[in-house]
Amino acid sequence: MPNVKDIISLMQTPPSKEGTELITKAYEFAQKAHKDHKRYSEEPYFTHLVETAKTLAEFGLGPKTISAGLLHDTIEDTKTTGETIEKEFGAEILFLVQGTTKLGKLKYRGVERHTESLRKLFVATSQDIRVLIIKLADRLDNMRTLAHVPKEKQKRIASETLEIYVPLAYRLGVRKLHRELEDLAFMYTYPDEYKKIKEVLKQKGGEILKRLEKLQKSVKKTFAKEKFTAIQTECRIKGLFSLYKKLQRKDMDIEKIYDVAALRIIVPTASDCYQALGIIHGVWRPLPGRIKDYIAFPRPNGYQSLHTTIFTGDGSIFEIQIRTQQMHREAEYGIASHFLYKDGSMKRLFNQNIEWLLQLLPNSKVQEDKSASFKKKGKKPKVPKWVTQLVEEQQSTSLEPQEFIKSLKADFFEHRIFVFTPKGDVVDLPIESSPIDFAYAIHSDIGDHISGTKVNGKLVSLETKLKNGDIVQIDIKEASHPTQKWFNLAKTTLAKRHIKSALQKTAEV
């Protein structure tokens, strides 16, 4: 039987006495509330709540979030009321519990019910990001135990995980969640393909890993000769679903994929990353066009690292990833790595890639202090467009359930590109976006008055499909206005909504 100490031992920072007492109280409350409940596996349902809490503890969340993880099903599945939760644990924990609770006994059914549950989740998430982290931890344990669920439900749950929760985990930068959820969902959603990829890795994986370990030893010797000893190295094997998607693009030929396995080098500072890259390139020849600087230009989800792909000299080609310990933790835990909730307060790292999170936590102590902090730095926190757009979309009453799910996948969960303004600001867009989508992502007034577009300094048409790394300049004129052609060319729901609104106003004049 699990023990509350199992949860506390996983916490990144030992909790205070009050924090320990809070977790213990939530543990005992949930255990009692769910005492008669069983899982499909015949285990006590309470084990699910403990596993959810353990994941939250491992990810660095604090006592209140962990307590909410233990209590997240009490309102939905027991006779416990919201009033009781608030009385025993406070309004903050009640909010987190209600945010992760499904719709309860409302009239919605089928797709409509699923859509409304997502809308509710996004509203709560826009007020406190911890709601989504709890939901993802909850989903992870459900996927780990999916084998015990009736077969008719397995594929539906796995498909929902792959289509909704995996992209959310990715966009929040929580790699550990993203990869495990993805591979677990892959097993049930595409069982035949899953078996094929497992077989491919079984045949080739051992040989690839053996060659990578040989490279790892050579790298360590090389760095030792350079008296660069403050490094850690580890071998990384690509996730099964990620490998499957890449194999589809490479005619199912694993020899054409250079990052099936990668060597990760972890160093103390960002400047050490560049020095390490120089040492690697001084010994091993890099493949042209395969050097990527995600430190200077982080991915939209905050991921930072240097990537290079090298010829090893024995016929092998491998990717090497170089990052600091902090970058590594952020790559593994994403948003959770930036926050430590303790005794009702929150400490944060002032990282330019996550300033937008302040906007999502209006009731936190840091929110009260942020004005002074940013006045000193002369900065203003930025909110990623995808977060604000997602909340705008879920609040739209004009979208039918099927359309809402469709737009969600198209706008937020498909492959992403990031392009740049002439000043170097990153704009995060779905793949195959046009300059029209870029313009509306900047501001509706810019979108409404597009007169011309330059991509990488060259004039292009509005039909142009933007590519990763493009620098886009939008020229505007007051006389320019949206047309039906713009609507047809737009990819994002945001752009289409603004264009449709402008066209309707024109028709009314």
C-alpha cells in the first residue's frame, strides 16, 4: 500500500512542516473518501491519486498542487462537496480541484460533452497553469494502466491522448510527460505500426547504441585532453512514435535517420556549450546544415540546446545535443521546472521565455510583485499568442463541437513553425501558414491592412507558405482591406475570424 512518505520523498525541495501536514491531510482525506472505490484492475482507486501526486512531486510542484492532485476526483466521484474542500483546504486548492474535474451531471453527451470538458479545462488553465499540469499527471497514470480498461474504451482514450494531451504537454515543454504519453498512446492507437517500430528497433537499436557508446567514450577522452572535465554525457534513444513519424518521411529506412540515438553533453554554463561545440567540431566533421542553435533562438515551447550532427569516422552519423543542467531540466520538465509552490507563495526564475506565465497566475504573490520587478528590468511580460488564442477560441460560442475540435487541432496541435519579425521577435504558427496568418498573429490592425509582404527580404505573394526561420515583413496601407481571397488563403482560425468579421462589416455598409 502506498505511503504519504513516498510522495514527499520525490519532492524537489523538502516541504515545510505546514506543507507536510497539508499533503498528509489531503492524503488521508482522499483515502477515506475513495475507500470503497476500485479501478478496473481491482486495485484501490486511491492508488491512482497517489500516482498522480507522485508525478507532481517529481516535477517540482509544491504542497498545494500535490494536495490538489490527491483530491482531484473527490468532487466528481464521491459525495464530497466543493464547500467541504474549501473549508478543509482553502479556496486555492478548491479551484485547482474544480479546474481538473469533468463536467459532472450536465446534459452534454458524446463529442459535445468532450468539447465542453476541454473548454472548461482551458478556462481554468488560463487562470492557473497548475490545472493543466495536474490534468496531464492524471492522464499519465490513466495511460500507464490502460491495459485494464475495457478494450472498447482503450482506443478512444488513447486517441484523445495523442490528439489533445500529447500536443499540450509538448507545447508546455514537458518532455518527460510528452514522450511517455505519446508512446503509450501509440501502442493502442496504431497497434500494428507500434509492433513494426518495436521490431525495427530490436533489429537495429542494439547496434546503433553500441556505436553511440563508442562515440561517447571518444568524446570523454577528447574533452579530458582539453582539460574540460566539468561535463556529463548520456545516450538518448528516440521515442517510438517520434521515430515512426520520421520513418514515414524517410521511406521507412532507419539508415536515413541520424537522430535515432543522440549523445547529450551537459555542461555548467551557456558559454561552455559553445566551447564544447567548438571542441566537437575540432575533432569530428559536422554535416552541413545540421547545426542548430536553440540557445540563441529557443523553440516556441522554451526548449534550449545546441544540436549538431557529425560523421564519426567509422561510417556512423550521430546527433549531439549540448546544454546546461538548467536547460536540461527545463527540457525534461518544461513549465514545471520554473515554478516552486511553497506555503502559498511562488518562487520563479526570470527567464525571458516564460514571462508570459505571470499573466496566467493572477492570484499569485509573484503577480503582486511583478510590476516592480519588471520596472527595474524595463521589461513587460509577454504572453505567447497560442495561449491567448486558445482561450479566445474556447470562449467562442459560434463554433460547433466538431468545428471546435477541428480548429483546436489545426491551430494549436499540428506541427509548428517559428518565423521572425524584422526585429527578431519569434512568431509561433501552424505549419503551412501564410503571411496573412503571420500578420493577424501580430495584431488584428496589421492583418486588416496588409498591402504587401517580404519574406527574407524578397517580395512575395500572400499565397506563400511560410517556412521555419523565415523573416517576415508586412507592409500596411489604410486603404487595404480583407477580401474573400484572404479568407481562403488563411490557415488559422484567428485570421479567418477577423477576416470574416471585416467582410461582414463591409457588407453591412
